[in-house]
Amino acid sequence: RYIGLQTMARLAQVEGNGSIKKHETTVLSNLKDADISVRRRALDLLFVMCDHSNSANIVAELVTYLAVADRAIREELVLKIAIEAEKYAKDLEWYVTTILQLISLAGDQISDDIWHRLIQIVTNNKDLQAFAAEKLFVSLQSPRCHETLVKVGAYILGEFGCFIADTAGRSGEEQFT
């Protein structure tokens, strides 16, 4: 399996990923293999075969897998999900939602670059600011929030919380609390 996955990844890089896409479900099933090297090769292949047509499915599957992935692969998995989510985002709201899911599931494995990029994208897109403030306000209501989520929430709500402050239950004081 390891050699097969590695060969498929090389073929996808050389010839394009069109012929490899039909094996997507098989590759996804290899993420559950007992051998860490097979899981890593499957992750590498998924990264190569991801494009605009299948990115939403692959990213969703990887986020689902992240919840049960062992520590040995989580950091690499988080980074690849973040790259694919930004590269193939169908819209920026999907990107924000995906990155917030990552932060909730793997707060310790989220590098500063990932959440800084999220803040940069939200800051530079006026249409996204109210949406991000709302999503973060809701995410911060969880009794167990990771420190990274609190950092992102503090910045986004501090800068853009005014867009949701007129909504009942979302006043400036309630946002601060």
C-alpha cells in the first residue's frame, strides 16, 4: 500500500490528478490504516490530488479524520488542511468556518501562521467581518475554548464586534464577557 500510494502521488504530480481522482475513497480509507507510514502517504496523496472540484469533500474528510488522528500526524494534517482550505476556498465564509473547526479540534497543533492568516483575510474583506465576528462569538460560548480561539476571538471581536453589537445578546459587554 505504501509503495502504491507513493507511486500514485508521483503520477499525479507528473501527469495531473485526473486519473487518480477515481481512487479518492480508497485513499481516504488508507487514513485509517494501522501503519503510520501508510497514513502519511495517503495524506500526501490527498494533498496532491486535491483541486477545485473535490476540495470541499477532501477537506471535510480530513477535518473529520483530525478528530481521531493520533498525535504523530496531527500537526502535518492541520497544516495541509489549512493550505488546501485557503487554496481552494469556494468562498471565504467556508474558509473561516473550516479554520475555526481546525482551531476547535486541534488548538495545540495550530501554528501562529494559520490563525494570523485567518485574521489577515478577515481584516482585508469587509464582507466577511460581520460573519467572522458572529462565528467567533458563537464559538467562544463553548465551555472549553482553546487559547488560540480566544486570541482570534479577542482580535476579531475587538475590531469587528461592532457589526454584531446591535443584535440581541451580542452587546459589547456580552462580547467582552
